[in-house]
Amino acid sequence: MNIEFHDSLDAANTRIVAHIVEQDKLPGDLPRAVAEGASASRFTGKAGQVFDGFYEADGKVIRLALVGAGKKADAGRMAALEKAGAALTAKYLMSGEEGLAIDVASSGLSADEAAAVLTGARLRSWRWDTYRTKLRDEQKRTLKTIHSIGAPKGMAAAWDDAAAVATGVEFTRELVAEPANVIYPQSFVERCQKRFEGTGAVIRVLDEDEMRTLGMGALLGVGQGSARDSKLLVIEWMGGAAGETPTVFVGKGVTFDTGGISLKPPAGMEDMKWDMGGAGAVAGAMLAIAGRKAKANIVGVCGLVENMPDGNAQRPGDIVTSMSGQTIEVINTDAEGRLVLCDALTWVQKEYSPKTVVDLATLTGAMMIALGMEHGGVFSNNDGLADGLLAAGKASGDKLWRFPLAPEYDKLIDSPIADMKNVGPRWAGSITAAQYLQRFIEDGVNWAHCDIAGMVWSDKPGATWDKGATGYGVRLIDRFVRENCES
């Protein structure tokens, strides 16, 4: 979606003009037909509510859209403005119109508020149509440009910042939406290398030989049944003080998860192309952080594997040795994400000696049972870190809910023949997965684990996304970095 800025409506040369309307405060200068039509349609200006009508001016027919932004005093003001912008593109994306003008000047919005409207409009317009070759005309996207009319002071800077984040969200959606025959460990790396060109970020890649030398038996065990080689992708952005220890984000990148020998049921297995949603979120967040030139040292690491069942695949009952030296009895090969993460977590701690590490992963179905598709779960060994992530989730819309860690849960993954099992009993599955990961965190490191299994993909449209990849996690990480890492 293109965003253009103009001083007047004439320059936009579009037939649709939208006004942002505060709840219960219908503008008094509306054409009579539009005003009466809005009243008759019970349009009140609730966030995301849209009404449009036609009127004639100077011999030209104008389509006037009113979109609600809720009450100005509400705590969720910015989210409501995003919802307003998103509602406009959702309504007109396939309308046959190519352009839509938003009369920012008459809406009385600040630069940040106007940027929120445009952010919502851009994010909701994203749709992955690469493989759709037989769309009917009424199914095709026609809306190409949003024209912002009368930008307030500071709008250019506010939008440059917001646009960088939107670009990161869109990149994550692209990675998550692509099928597993297109995005696999090597192609994930190649796509990131291409997208990060010219950003100032530095990319490193560890191949299987390097990981084998380092002793990453847990990560490599997951991928040994696949014809695709596993990779460890590292994205460094050093925009902060020279020599300052970076904050590290680690993403689970299982580009397809069959379950391995512990094979998943066939129904719904196609969804497992998005089991790399944690890595996708980290990659998109790093693109956003580099794009807006964040004043912080941030490292993103993606453990990339494909979990397939062949004659070389690891078996239930196998014991693998992790990079940390701890041994793991593999009870269930479908509990593979934690095997990938534990070696990635060990590597980043040895490589960067970070004070703070946060991992994101579509880790457990149990998290979806607990929270559905409304919140991700967060586990942490540090209250301040947990609070920072919860606040970032609330501010960004990528919501989180905290879960406990305790020795009583930890003992559930003790193994009689190795240091630990990779799964516990049926109960508290998300917690025992987090307890497993905590065993690989060194003393003094603040760590949080975000289980985002229910959040990276949606079977129905949301406020700022269509069906499919949501881009969850990018704005969470970006907001956390802004509030806790930037100088």
C-alpha cells in the first residue's frame, strides 16, 4: 500500500474522501444526505465503524466515508485509531477504487495519531496473493494508495518511524504465509539476506558443520530427518553505545513440523508451515529496528530446522547432548521446538554474554488451550523483564499473559536415564516446556519465554490483519526495545 501526503484534496484526485470521527460527535458541516444517512444507519463513531454516502459538489460526485475512532479520552486511543484506518482499507480494498483520501486536517489529529490511522490502513491492506491466479474481478485488490490530506506538524518523522515497523510486520507475514516448499532453512536465510541489504544490519549464518563442532546435538537432532540442512541465522543491529552488551531475541524457526517419528495427525498438518512464526517475528522485528535506526544494540537469532520423518530421523527414546553439555531423553519428537531453542539459547549466551534474552516460539498446543487466540503466554525468571514485556504487549496490541515457573513443575521433566526429558506429563504442558528452557539459562541472565502458538496465524480477520499471517511479535519486540533498550 502506497502512502502519499498532500496539502489539499484536489491534489489527491480521488473520489473517496474519509473523515475520522470521534464517537458521538458527528461533524456539523456534513452534506445533508450524508448526515441523515449516517444517523439513519445508527453510525455513532465507535472504533472501526464505517458509513459512506454520496453527494455532488461542483459537478463532481464525491463518496464521503465516515470512520469511527472511539472516544478521544479512552485509554486505547491509538489502537482505536489503528482500527479506524484498518476499517477503511478493509471496506475499500476490493471496491474498484484505486485511491482513498483521508482528511487528516479536518480530523484534528496529532502526528502520532495520524500515523496510527495510516499504520492501521497499511497493515490491514496486506494480503498474500502470490499464488492466486484465478481471482474474479470483485476479489481482486484495487486500492493502491492512501492519500493523507493536511499532515500535522511532525508527520513526516512520525510516519517514517511507523512505516519501518509496518515493513517489519509485513516481512514477518510474508515469511509465515509462504509454503514450506518455498520457505525452508536455507531460503529463509536467503530472503533475510536480501531484505537486510543496505540496512546496516550484519547477518551471520552457522551451517551444520559449525553447529556440530559446537556440540548442538539437540538442534541438529530435530533436522536430521530432513533433506534440508539446518541453519542458525544471526542478525546484529549495533545502533547503541559501542561495546554495550546487546539484548538478544531468539526465535523458533521450524519451517515445517510433521512431528517427526511422533507424526502429527494429517488433518490440519498444512498449518505447520507457520511453526517458524517465532523466527519470523524476530526477523521482522530486526528489520523494523534496523529500518528506524534504533539507538540500541540488538541481536536476533533464528534456529532454523525442518522436522521430517525418514530413516535418519531421531526416534522417541533417543538421547541427545545439547551444546550446554546437558543430555536430553527425547520422549516425543513432536516436542522439537524446545530442542532447537535450547541450543540457540546456549549459543547466544556464550557468544554475547547478554544481560537479557527473550525467546519467541509457537511452542505448545497447550498454550492455545489456555489462552486461545487472544494472548501469547510469557514466562520469566525476572519480574521486571516480565512487566516490561506485558507493558509492551499492551501498548503494541501484541498481548501477553504471564504464567508461573516453579520447582514443582520442573521436576516433572526429570529423566531416569538422562538429565531431562523433552516433555512432561499431559498437564501443565506449556509450563513444563518453559521449565525445560529455563534449565539452559545461565545464572544472572534475565530471561523470558513467549509462547505465541495461538497468535501468528488467524483463521478470521482481525483489527489490522486479514485471514492468515498476523505478524504477531514484531510490534511487541519493537515496543519493548523502545521502552527498555534505547538510550
